Amino acid sequence: MGTPKPRILPWLVSQLDLGQLKGVAWLDESRTRFRIPWKHGLRQDAQMADFGIFQVLGAKDFERLWKTLERRSWAWLGRGGVLLMKAWAEASGAYTPGKDKPDLSTWKRNFRSALNRKEVLRLADDKSKDPFDPHKVYEFVTPARDFVHLDTSPDTNGKSSLSDPQEDLLELLDGMILEPLLQDGGSSGEAIAPDHSQLLPSPNLDNILNMAPQENPLRQLLAEEQWEFEVTAFYRGRQVFQQTLFCPGGLRLVGTTADNRTLPGQPVTLPDPEEFLTDRLAREYVRHVLKGLGKGLALWRSGQCLWAQRLGHSHSFWALGEELLPDSGRGPDGEVPKDKDGGVFDLGPFVADLIAFMEGSGHSPRYTLWFCVGETWPQDQPWVKRLVMVKVVPTCLKELLEMAREGGASSLRTVDLHISNSQPVSLTSDQYKAYLQDLVEDMDFQATGDT
């Protein structure tokens, strides 16, 4: 039998006890808190030298790969970082050279998720944005009485059950650098030097290694094919239409059922105003606006953004507002462009603001799109005077915010995640924030690779 896939946490504790990795060290005598140097890939000062702890193997095929990565702005990973990702992908069976196509974004995503999905750990302090010493502090939540020595007995091939450090480190150290520790000491991030004569036992992780979900469940909730929209229309402030639509390909607001169904996006026909408005002149104006929609006002998701485009004559303005009412105290965020794509929502800032909200910022992120069709935005005017207003709510974003409100700032609270065709998943507040951070870093990584 071959060497089994390495277990990350036992190896991590072993390395912390041995103190062989600069910058990865215990922070307390009880060996429960430790630090990991952690620099985000988008930082401009992330350089190849940050990965000097790793040895470059010098393979000719890697030299060609590295030149390609430099051209695509992937160089921030460092030669060692790319080699480690490749090594872990091979060790875990996810990549076979000569057979599979290299997929660096998947390698990094799996690598970064290794820490986030472990219930035995909690993020105690995030200093990854510190300009002089970027790092994160983690803490074992397992009681000290559960600590036991690691099993390092050889396997059937005579190899240790703990894998090669380069392979393990790939799954462990997501987006980080391994820098020398600060030499002046005295700070809260100062590492405790390893004392090999008094090594403490390491945590027993056998019973909890698989307790947390193996993949980030939020990715399934936010998958493009899972998105649905709650669409509500108002004529002169009166609700005339509401429907929740499952439309992975997007939607188009139209004013007639004789719509061209060859166009992309699910058509959403706004009703005739006859039965909703008593004012004859107002009814005629609304009909004029609906007719001007033509082929529709299109809204769809691509990547981490929502895009809008008008295909008819009726001008439309949009803004992010509260779910109950638009923000008419300020101007619109923009006008929906005609015959070209216009971004109206970015998932990245929303998730980042959601994390800040859970950490006590007091400002909940907005996710409700309001469209004013056929007229200018009702700035400093009652929005109920506008002929046609349409509200679009991505239901998955509404659920994410409700989960954040349930969890609050306490790591002891739990939130339940409900995904269609799946069993509910219970997460602690710390787990939820870790998965959200995982999404943010993944979006940053993809943005870097696409430049």
C-alpha cells in the first residue's frame, strides 16, 4: 500500500513542537495558541523571496510554467508556493502530471480550506493586514486533557505516517509567507522558542478531524446555478407584482407577454396597470413605460458580479437600498446602460462587509437592487410618486445576512445553513466567519489570476 493522504493538523502540531519553520510557532507555554505568517496575495510587496524556506526543484517543465505565471500575475505565489501546490495536488491524487490539466486556482482553494474546516481550531486574532508583520493567530479549543502524542510509526512501505513537510505545508499554509520572526520581541505576536526537553503532548484530533464540512458549504449556496431572485414591482408606490424566480441564466423585465423568447434570461412580465391604478392618466403613463421596455431590462450573474443591460427605449436607473424601501435621499448608483453590460453588484465587497458586520461594525451590507424604470431616480422625492419601481432581492444574499444576525459577534452561537437538495448544516459563528473569509480570499485570488 502507498502512503495515505497526510493529515494536516497532526503534522502542524508536530512542526510547532519541533520549531523547524520560521514564523510558525507557539505563542504560549501551554501550547494552545500559535502564529502563522500570512500575507494576502494581492499585497504589492509579496515577492518571490517571501517563499525562501522552500527549495526549488529546478525541473525544466517548472521553469516554463513559472514564466507563464509571471506573465499572468501569479508570481506572488513564489516559486516555492507553486511547487508546493503542485506537490500537494499530486500527493492527494487530485493531479496526475501528463494526464490532468493544471488548475492552480483549485489547488490553492483546497490548500486554503485546510485550516478553515477544522472545528478544533479557531481564529483568535487576524493581523494579516499588519504592514510590518502580517500574521494570523490560531487557538486550539480542545481541552488540554485530550492532548496525546502523535503517531509517527512507519507505514507498510517503511515510511512515516506523517508525510513530507512540503506536501503537508501546501494544504496548511494558505496564501501565507514564511518570514523570520521579529527580533526585538515584546509584542503580543512574539513566538515562544521550542523547548525540546519539555515538549508538551499534542492534541488528539482523531475524533474531530471529520466533524466539520469537508468543503466550504457557502460555495454551494452561492453557486451560479443555485441563484434565485425575488422580484417585486410597484406602480406609484403600490405593490402590483411579486414572484420568486429560480433563473440561473438571469431574468428580463418585460411589459408584454409577446416577448422574444429567443433572448437569454427568463422573461418576467410586469402586469397591466388597469386593475391597480384608478387614475386614467397614470395608467396610460405606466403603459407607455412598459411598452418602452421593449426586449426587456436584463439582469444576470457572471462570476462574482451582477450585471444589467437595457434592451429597450425606457431609461432605467438603479441603486442598492434597503429591502423595505429605496434610498431616495441620495442619487442613483448609476444608469443601466443600453446594449452593453453594466455592473450593478459585486459579491466580494458584500462578503467583506458581512464579516465586518459580524465583528461589530454595526452596518449591515446592502444586497437589494432597486430600479426606477422610465423616469429619473427619485432623489429627495417620495419614491411612491414614480410610475414604475422594481425591487430585486437575491435570496441567497438575504439568507447570508440573516445567518450573520443570528450568529452575532459570539463564537458560541450557531447558525443553520439551508441549501436546496441538501441537509441543513450547523455552523458556529467562528466557522461561518472563516468560510466567509475563505470566499473573500478565493475571489481575490481569482481576480489576481485574471489580470
